[in-house]
Amino acid sequence: MKEQLANIKSEALAAFGAVDTPAALDELRVKYLGKKGELTAVLKQMGKLSAEERPAMGQLANEVRAALEEAIETSARKLEAAALEAKLKAEALDVTVPGRAPKQGHKHPMYRALDEIKDIFVGMGFTVLDGPEVELAELNFDRLNAEEGHPSRDWSDTFYFDEDSRVMLRSQTSPMQVRAMDTMPLPIRIIAPGRVYRKDEVDATHSPMFHQVEGMVIDKNVTMADLKGTLNLLAEELFGKGTITRFRPHHFPFTEPSCEMDVQCHKCGGAGCPTCKGEGWIELLGAGMIHPNVLRMASIDPEEWSGWAFGMGLERTAMRRFKIADLRLIFENDVRFLEQF
């Protein structure tokens, strides 16, 4: 038995030292140390030994088992290290190969137009304000001289949060006029960009969610001529010298007199096309002189102070600025479209 154990140890250690795969190592482990392995078969013969021989053979057998188990662990570590080294070589990076340059993003065309608008007005001494999109009807309508029964207050036109029609998604940025008059010292020059919401059907020039830029000036001796001069300057700065505009009489409850300003359609040059619905013009903004009632509700004396205000659609401005034919392109996030800017 002593000779058998020595042979098993010698053969096994040689086999474990030469093994080259984890699978082959496992097969050798089973061959020598498994339930039907060669060492196990020898150990089953221990019962045939005399009482004097058993302790010595038992100790020898344990030494052989320990040697084989240590050899298995050593071979397993070598195989693992070899596999890791092979993997690192296979996955090695050639640092001399030029890398891929990261793709740079850029501003959305609508926000490019907004930045240009801000720059223009800040250069004229205006302050840029931000306000809440969830608004009180008191500020969105009442304080802007739009009393109960005005069509714009109807549930078919406005998104309300409560049955009392007091809390709503603002339908215009005009409440920022009221907030400015309540909190800022006179004179006031502000613009207030932001999202607004109306129940409009989606088409080439309309969306239920869109963006406006509100503008307001309150000072002494402000006239309609100041309003028209400022807006014409804005149009030329945005769209280029010689931009053709027109002012049309209109009615807004919070301005008197009121007007709308159009710019000539960039798509057809005034001839008429689907973008301008055949009119040759695209409405850009509504404006007018601030109604005396609006000033009084803010405790501003209309006999001493006067002012003008406007609200312009940011999407339509971007359409005109970058010659975009359909407003829906601005919201669809099509990379093929956005990459053009």
C-alpha cells in the first residue's frame, strides 16, 4: 500500500503540473480524489491492514491527499493567471491609434433665438424675469383687465386645475407684468420668457404648449412710437436689416390701443404659402399701450406713468429666424433636423 500511495502521488503531481485547462484539471481531480478515484480506492483497503500498520498508513495517506489538494490549488491559480494574461493581451488597447472625438451637442434653435432676444433687450437696459407656469387666474386674467365672461377664460380655451377656475396653467406670460408692477420700483423695463399653455390644435404654426416672451416698459411720457420703434429694432436685429413688418389694429383687454405685429413670411417672401396660410405674413406678437385699469390695479397713477407691453411667440420667432417651415419640427426632436443648426 505504501508503494501504491507513492506511485499515486508521483503520477498525480506530474499530471497536475502539466495540465493546461481548467476542465482537464477538474478531470484529474476526479480521477485521483473523487469517490471512485485512485486514492479513494487505496484508502478503502485500510481495513485489511493490521492494527499496528493502520496509523502509519493513515498518516501517509493524509499526507498524499494534502499534497494532491495543494497541487490542485497551485495549478488552478496558474491557469487563472494565464487566462487573465491572455485576456489582457487580447483586449489591449493600442494607445497610438487616434481616438474617436466626442460628438459635441449644441443649443436648440428655439433657445438660440431666445438667447438672441435676451441679448438685444439686455443691451437696451431690460431685466430678464422668470415666473411660475402654474398661475392664479387673478393674475392671468383679473389683474389684466379680463373680467369674468371673457372668451379666453372659458374651459374650452384654458387648462384649469380646480372647478372654481382659480388655479391654472398660465395661458400667457402676461402675469409677469403684474408681478413686476407689484414688486419692482418704477420705472420698469423687463422681459419674461417662459412656457404657456392653451387648448390649440397642433398644426404648422400652433401647439397646446409653446413659449412666449413678455416685454414691458413703464416710465414717464412713454408712447406708442416708443413701442413701434423698439419692436422694429428687435425685428431687424433678429431677422436682418430691411425686415418688413406691419402693425394691425387689434384688441387686448390689458392694452389700449392694441396692435399685432406681423413679419413677412420667410418661406414665400409675401406671395402666400401653406406656412403663412396664403397670407404672405406671419403674426409674431401682440402689443399695445398698457391699459389705465391695469396700472390702477397695481397702484400706479396712469396720469403720471404710462407704458407698453408685448407678448411674442418664441417658436414663431425661431421659425422666422432660421427659416423653419413647420412648428412641429421644433418639438419632434428629430436629430436629422436639429443637426442643421
